[in-house]
Amino acid sequence: MTRSSRLQSSRAVLSWVSAGLAVLLLGLPQLASAQIAEVDLRSGVFHEPSAQSHMTVLTPSATITAAPASAVSVTGSYQADIVSGASESVKAGPQLSSFPDIVSAASVTDFRHVASGAVDIQRRHTKLGLQYAYGTELDYKSQSFVVSAGTDFLQRNTEMEISYAKGFDKVCNMAHADGAPPMYRARLDSSVGCFTEADDRSEDDIDMDTFQGVWTQSWTPILTTQLIASASLLHGFLGNPYRGVVVGPSGIAAQEHHPTDRSRLALSMKTKLYIRSLKTATTLSFRGYRDSWEILSHTVGLDMDRHLSSWLRLNAHARYYAQTGAHFWSDDYTGGEPLNGPRGQYWSGDRELSPLKTYSGGTRFVAEWRGRSGGRLLGMFLNFSTSLSADLVKTDLENFTWAGTKPDDTLAGVASFSLTTLF
Amino acid sequence: MDDLKRALRLALYGATFLLVGCATVRPEDRAILADPVMQYHLDARAHAALDHVHENREGSFGGGSVKGGGCGCN
């Protein structure tokens, strides 16, 4: 992305945000009299303190929810992903550690915009939802529809919800010659020319279908559980077009080559228990996952929420994750099978497909003030809340290397801040 | 025969689990359940943002909220 196009994107976003705020401010008196709107502004920052990647991602977002009728709510939101840093563009394994600069890093700067709208209808015991989202960046466009329906019964002790999401995305790629074998396909070198009529660029489709069912049950006055089952099907270009993988002992690199189909299954079980002696709600969660690329994973999470005062709440959370590698993943595709060599017709430089573990944890403080007896704070807000959170994420890559060297970008910090008001 | 016994045992466990689900917490006993800290969707936007970070560093997906779009490489 060039500096001028970044500036243009920034100006466009600022214009939209300014226009949105102006509309919001002009509409405040009407909204306040109707008591029907919630405004949520938040931003997150992700940073890897690594000499190699120095990856930083900012994610500002604004969401407005209004209730034009008692059973209907309408939501509009905008989110940006502002990415800067570097990532490896060519992946090699330990067999090529003697080749100087075989693993190259390329700077990454991108600006992703996501706009979404949703309508929710809620009656006494049933709810229906419809959501649409559109995302765009220089080399990727995404669209998705989500429909959901839910109901509760047995005196609200049992809740069931089903949902379906359809995504149809487009990713920019090199215009490879018809019938060119994957071994001779070059990686995408830049986003210049993407989504134009440029001869050396093409567009690849990605289709995603996701089905999900959720069962939430209250068992006792202090114990609830939630079971979530989800399945998704992906079809299309499922690799990273920018990434090359060294596939020959001479150092020849080809564009990452992944299967074009992937099916995924995940089952989550959460148990929430209120511990009276600690005045704390504790959530223990477990998730099992398997997909057709033979990745098996499990996740264990612990969340604790406690009111520190009438307006201040503390959340502390920790998570452990472990996965096996995809059946075609290898750290080195140049040597002999199976330890340091190809595993079938595919090759990947994606660390997310390698065996790994993740450890993460953090805290979040949420402060919330309400107007007394339906009154307003500062004559305007029915409710005002703000939150501040910080997390650390450490990834333990079991086999992944940069030509035999362990990556140093495995630690990340995540912080976020939010303001939410109800008018 | 062993498979049949195993299947029957699983069905029995499943039915017991579902029947126990019919036990209800009376409305007057729901004070703690009504507290925001006992809701699964508490701080949903903050959770979604953190899930997004994990999904971009790991190879698995799902079991949370239904989503579409985004990077097809994950």
C-alpha cells in the first residue's frame, strides 16, 4: 500500500467518522427523548515486541444500536484494522539454513474497513436476527450474511439458538498461466493492480458456510451451562497469496499451495458457577476441534467476574490452547520424507498450520454508572460505561522455524479501551 | 453385542442429561442468574476482539459466535 493511498484511505475514513458523529450529535436530542439508542466506541491495539516483525494492529470501531419499536433493534457499525509491521514472505526450513537471507521479511501495511448492519426482532420468548457485513482492503473483499433464531422455554431455564452464516470473499492473486503447475506459480509480490483490469492480477473466490447450535441451561440458582456445536465448510483459495515456500534444495520457491476444501467441526462446553463465598462468577470452558486437514485442537479457559463495588467490575481470564499440525505441513519441503520433506501434493509456510500451543491471560476493568430511578446522568445518559483491558498472548511453536531459526515474534500484547452510552 | 450395550448406555446417559434439563429454577430464585456476571454474552464485543487475535494465530475456528467474512487463510 503506498503512502498516498494510505493517506487517501485515512481521509476517507475520517470523513465518514466525522459525518457519522455530526449526524449523531444532531440527532441526540431526539434520541434522548425517545430513550432508544446505544453508542459504543472502542479501540484495541495489538503489538508484537519483536525485532523481526514489529507488528502493530489498531482496531478502532463505532457501533450504534437503536430500537425504533419495542421488539426491534437496528445496529450499524464500522470497524477498521490498521496493520503495520513485517512478515516473512518466503518460508524455508532448517535444510537451507546455510543459504544467506533465504527467509526474507516484507513490510506489511494495510487498512481494512468493515461496515455491518443488523436487525434483531425479539418477542417474549423468541428472537430472530439478520446481519450483513462488508469488508474491503486493497487485496481482499469480504461479504457475509448471518441469520439466527432462538427461543427459551421451561420458565426461561432453557435457551436454544441456531444460526447460519454465509461468506463469499474475493482475494487478489497473481494471474497464473492456465494449467501452470503449482510448483511454477509465483507468489503475489504486492497489492498494486489488485481488483483492477491489470493483466498480471486475478481474483480468487472463497466460499464459507457456517452452521451453529447453542443450548444454554440453568440448572440451579447458581449454576448454568452452555453447549455450542459448530460446523463450517470452506471452498476456494485458502492460502496466503503473498507467501512463498522453498520447495527445492536449490532454493526455488513456489507460492503456498493449500487444498481448496476444508471442513471444520468444533464443540464447546462452558460451565458458569457463582461462588457465594467469593462473590465471584466463574466460567470454566472446554473446546474440542477437528478439521479435514487433520488439525486437532483443544482449548481450556477460565473466566472470573466480580463486582468490586456498585459501579466497578473486574474480569480476570486465562486460556490454554494446543493443536496438532495439518497433515501436509512440514517445516522443510526440501529434504527426505517424512521428517524433512513434502507430505503429499501441498506445501505451506503458515505457522498456524504447524503444531503449537498458546498461553494467554489478562484482566478487564469495567466501570458503569446508571441514572437514578430512570433519571439521566449529566441530563443526557441513561447509562454510561467504560472499560480498559490488557492481555498477553504467548505462542509456543513446536517445529516452525525460519530456516532453522526460532521466530522471535511469538509474544504479543493486546490492550483495549471502550466507551458505551445509552441514551 | 458390546457395541449395542455401549450405545444403549450412551442413550441412557443422554436421556438422563436431557431429563435433568427439565428441572427448572423458579423465578424467585433467579436473582443471581439475572446478575450480568452470570450472562454468557457479557462483554461480547471485548470477547470477540480477543477471539479475533487468537484466530489469527491459531489453526482452528468455531465454537464461539457465528461469523462470516474475513481472511480465508485461517
